[in-house]
Amino acid sequence: MSRLSPSGHGSLLFAAAYGAGTALAFLPALDWPGVIVPLALLALVPIGVAPRARTRLTRVLVPLLLGATAAAGHRLCDPLPRLLTAWSEHGRCPGETPVELQGRLIDFEALPEGRLALLLRVRRYAIAGPVPLSGRVRGPVVARLTVPLPESSPDLGLRPGERLELTARIGPPRSFRNPGAFDYAAYLKAAGIDLVGSVKNWRLIRVAPGSWEWIYGILPGARRAIVAALARAAGEGDASTVSFLAALLVGERQNLPTDLEEKLLGAGVFHIIALSGFNVALIAALTSSLLRWFPMPPATRRALLALTVTAYWAIARSSGSMARATLMALLYLGGGVLGRRVSGLGAMSAASVLLLIVNPFWIRDAGFQLSLAATLGILVLAPPDGFFASRDRPAGADRGWTAWTRSISIRVRDSLGVSAAALAGTALVTARHFQTLTPIALVANLFAVPIASLLLVLGVVASIVEPWAHQVAVGLLIGCRVLVQSLERLCGFLAGASWGSFFVVPPQRILVLTGLVSVVAMGIGARAVRRLALLLFACLLAAVVMIGRLGPPCGRLEMVMIDVGQGDAVLVRYPAGTTMLIDAGGFAHSQFDVGAKVVAPALRALGILRLDVLAITHAHRDHIGGAPAILKQFSPRAVWLGRMPPGEWRVDELERLAAERGIPVVSPRRGVRLRLDATDLEVLNPGRGVAAAGPASNNDSLVLRLSYRERSVLLTGDLEEAIESVLVREDRNLAADLLKVGHHGSRTSTSPPFLARVRPRLAAISVGEVNPWGHPNTEVLSRLTAAGVVVLTTAHDGAVRLSTDGRSGWAVERLSVKAAPVPETFRTGQDSGE
């Protein structure tokens, strides 16, 4: 028999249909089948005496249309597009033109590298120019602005609730336009942030006198007071424990050590510090235990419990999963007050719909999706009284040691069952958003969840008692330190298992949603339905694991320009499947890991799980910065280096990582010729004319020319005019149909004699949309256009794939244009007429 009632199935179906309608409002029409088909399958899942399939299909239409209409209404009422249109018509360039802003400070947070992030609710704006533009913002628009802190002070003395006047360069958030890229704009929109930007200097911020409204500072002040109390109790030198507790209690994760974060991710237990139902349930349980010491009516106890849970939600950092769990708890408590039983599935469905009505952008948030998937898996697969509890054993059948052993065994097996249920619900969602599968989480949750539960209780108690009993809080933090260190060691040990956590190619949306439907089917209906659902789910998981590991050769020479902002990352895929990544991007003066967070996801979305060659052209940060992460995650069979300055720490780190993994490091030089997969490869630089010593230089760049049948491509790194002239004088064969323009289109590269020798028909430039160097240079662009060259840039086109069979011209596909019915291509061969 099913554990799910027809009413529970009906509430789930309504919520799924409403969520599907909300999602359709944000998707291009070509992606709609990937949502509608799984929804239809869910409606067709047979259960008990539920209405006939045709009736259920009809019933999903109403919530589907309601969700789509409500989300479309939100988008139409959004004041941001009208504001940006007004600014654009005035000639403002996003991220470049300074804008004077007035608004209320909502919150702020300290960032690494001596910066502060301000959340400002914008009220008024002014843009200077020949015709000044100013006005009032109609509707809620929130900007996140970063500002450098003065060296002499850790903060600016600002208080939430103050009205600020400042000058900033702002614009809508921009995601890296690559396949598989994290949708940063959607993430911020779900959190209520519309614009991002920076203030050049803290002196450009002015506080309007007498403007403070204290009510804005209550919740952020409480959150900071909790973190400050933990820091005082821990003392100096224990930042790791404080940062972990701050993340666990109130969602302050910006100071979490990177190595600890990687171990939690590798063990599949990062969810313990992602605010969700786990935190809400523990806070509710702790509060309930305390309230039992005081005699009061049940209704009063439930009301106080509801107030506590709501206060915790308000104080902690906002997240969709936290909001969903809090609403579920309030629905449970409200049902208890009214004497009504609220089912778990009904509470989850109602909470999800309410959240999407208020903020439909949550549907695009990965954390919200994972929280729903985990809760769904537990509710439909894990029985409320446990997997292994025996109701038939007579009382007293087990005594002493036997009873204790049996009790522990049942608890461990039930924990494994709940962990497996949550993992089944989240596996495919995690594979899509984070490109990993972590079966080791089944084991890791056995110790991670109890340790995190104890840490949360100790952290809450320590933060409360610290102002009155400092030494007690100190003792509690010592215990927390031991627990955090134990958790870190255990997670590090499990994360080291190669089978425990591994990367996968992200599955398509329809596959993920079909997998969730199969999870629901495994928990309801007749035995035959469950078996079929289990078989389907196993097949889907197997497909996700195998995709990218059995990829056939493409038979074409491909070059993919990955969008890494102001930097380079070029993937070359040879006709028989050999892969080479040339550079891995990187940001100067930033801890953001472009390799791990931009290049690696793009490679996996392109179906690549292992590289044959990682080539780094030279030692500048925007080329080598992401290389360590790529080496760790893709284990290339060889590393190629251009001229590298001795003692450069980034190079030393890369060589150390390669040595630890037994990966050979070679330094190809001018004149080397190889043949890879029927493709001729020639090394044109480094060579004569390149300095043998000294700091890193653009002319250190590794330059490669690839020829496949009748087509060729020239990859120049950051090569500048001085070495371009050397290659021209040496009469090197530079002819190429496709040119990767040197140094991001700078005026120091692509000199007229060099361009005349290359004679390209296509040129690709990797460049940031907004950069302080003015790349690509207008003179270089004019030179290319005058030569009849078609120019593509990652700033304008996003990630671009160029491929050829060696005879016809290069086909161009803009990988970031998901709405196009067919890949946008054009030919550069003689048969194209260009």
C-alpha cells in the first residue's frame, strides 16, 4: 500500500504544477517540454483511489496557469527594467558611468581583501552629463555595492537604517555566459538584489544627518551580536571555529576557510551549514525542550515556539530553503493550535506555493531546489516511524546489552535510510547545479549530522550566556573547537576516496525532473509501480555517471572560447577526442577562483571530465590563476608551460601539484612540431627574442599553430608586436583562417605586418565586458574589420565554439544563446562567398 494519501498526492501535484508554471515564465519556449513532460508523468503516477489520469491532467492546468500568470505579473511590475531603460537612453554605460545614489542602508557585510559590501535600497539617482538626468526610483530596487575599507579602520562606522548618499558604478549583475554557468543574476534576484556595483573610495560615501531609522538595525544587529559573542568566547587564533559556527547558526559563510569548505563538499555534507530545515528543526527542538520546564497551556507553548522559529528566520541570512522550512514549521504549529493534523507533504507543498507567490524568483535558486528535493525524498521514501522499527516484538524481549545494541543498530540504520532518501531526492539536482555525485554522503551524514546538531546547540548557548558568563562560553567554545576539528578530519578522510565523490556532466532539466518523479513514484502506489520507478531512477543515475566517460570522437577540430571575463581560457578538442585547455583565466587582486567556479563547470557542461593537456601560455594572473583548480579536478596527462620566471609562486604551486600527481611538465619551444589526431601542431613561441630571465611578460606566451587538412588556427596568448615582428622576419608560416587575437585585443598586439601574414577570416577575442584597459582597442578592431575579418568577442558573444571538418569553413556556435532554435553558424571557406 502507498504511504501517501490521495490528498497528499493532490497537494504535491498542485504545488508541482504551480512551480512548473512559475518556471515557464522564465524559460524560452523551446525549454518548456523539459518541464511539462515530467509534470504530466507526475500526474499520471497511479495512487490508491485518486481521480482518473485524465482528471489529474486537467487539474494541473489551473495551477500551471496560475503560476505562469503570477510570475509574469511579477516581471511586468519589476521597476528595474524601466530604470535601466531610462539610464540607457540617457547614454549611461552599465558598470562604467558613475551614478549618484541616495538610499537607505539595509545591511552590510565584511568581505575578504579589506572590502565592505553594502545593501542599499535605492530611492533617488542622478547622472551627470550635458543633459543631467535625475529621478526617484518607483518601487523597491536594492543595490549591492562593494567599497574598499581604509587601512586604519576595519569598518566605516555605518549603521543599518542610515540614509546614504554616494557615487558608484553600477549595473545589473552579469553571469559568465558559458554552458553550465552558475546563474549569478538569478541567485541575487532571489535574494532581492537587483543591481551590483562598486564605490571607488570610501570617502565618496556620505551619511545624511538625522536620517537614522533604528528599526532597520535590529535584525542585522542581532546577527552581528551573535557572531561577536562567539568571537569573544573563542579568543584570537580560533577563527576557523567561529566562522563555522557563524555559518551554522546564522548563515555567515564569507569567512569560512576554503579547505574546510572543500572537505565538506567532498564528503557531501555541506548542507549542514546551508541554512535549511535542519537548522529550523534543531532550534525548534531546543526551544521545545526549554519550554517544557515551564508550566503553560499547549497553545501558549506552540505560540512561543512559533515566535522563536520566526525570530530565528528573521535574524539569519535570507535563503529560500530557510523560508520554506520556517513556513512548514508554522503550518505544523498552526494546525496543532487549531486541532488539525497537517501532513508533511501538505505543509511542504503549501509553503512552496506561498514562497513562489511572494517571490517567484526562488524557483531559479539552486539552494531552494535542493531543499525541496531533499524534503521530498525524505517525506515520500522515509516512513515517519523509521525503516527498521519493529512493532511486533513483545515488550521486554530484549534486555541489558542486547536491548542497547539493538536500539543503536536501529538508530544507525534509520539514519542511513533517511540519508539515502534525502540523497535520492537531491542526487540529480546536485548533478545539474554542482556537477557532482557524492555517494559517500550516506556514511558522512552518520557523524556529520550529530556533530552539527551538537555544535548548533553549543553555539546557541554560548552566544546567549557570553555577555553574563564569559568563562562558561569559553569552555563551550573549547568543546566546539574539538568538534569542528574532528568533523574536518573525518570529512577530509572520506573526501579522499575517489569513489566517494566524483564529477559528472550536468544532466538536462528533463532528466532531473523525471528523476524526481521517479522518486515520488518509488514512495507511492503499488509494488509494480515502485519497481518500475526504481529501475527508471537507476537508469537515469547510470546515464549521468556514464555521460562524458564514453564520449565518441567528434571528427572535427574544435576551439571553444570560454567566457572568463578579462582573461583567457581556450579549449581545443582534436578530431579523435584529444583535449587541450590553453590557459585557465584568473582575476588580479581577487580570491575568486575562476578555474574552479567558471572554467571547470564550463568544461564539464561541454562533456569533458578529463583533459589530455593543460597549457599555460605565461605567468600572468589572468592566464594561470585558475590552473591549480583545473589540475586538481581534471588530472591532465601533461602540463605545457610557456616561458616562466623562476621563483614565481603561482608557477611553483602548479609544478608542485603536478609532481604530487605524477603529471609531466614540459616547456615546448619554437620549432617543435607534433601530430595530434591528424592535426599538425607547431610551437612558434617562446624562442629567440624572448627574455631568458626577469619577471613575467606578455611575450613569454606559448604560441601554437594548428592545421587540420585545409584549415588552421593561430593561438597567440598575449603575444605583442615585438615577437610578432620576430616571427614575420623569420618567415614563419603564420597563415590561419582563425586567429585568437593576442592580449585581449590590446593595441600592443595584432600589428599590421603580422595581420597581413596571418590573413584570417575569423578572429576571436577573450575580453571582459567592462575593463579598465579599454580592451579591445578600437584601432585593432578597425584594422581587423578593414581586412575583412569577422570578429567575435566573449564580452559580446559569450562562450563561442568554432569547429571545422578541415575542408569546409569554420562553423560558429554561440553557446550562451540558449533560445536559438538552431546553432547560429556561418562559414569562412571559399564556398561561403566571404
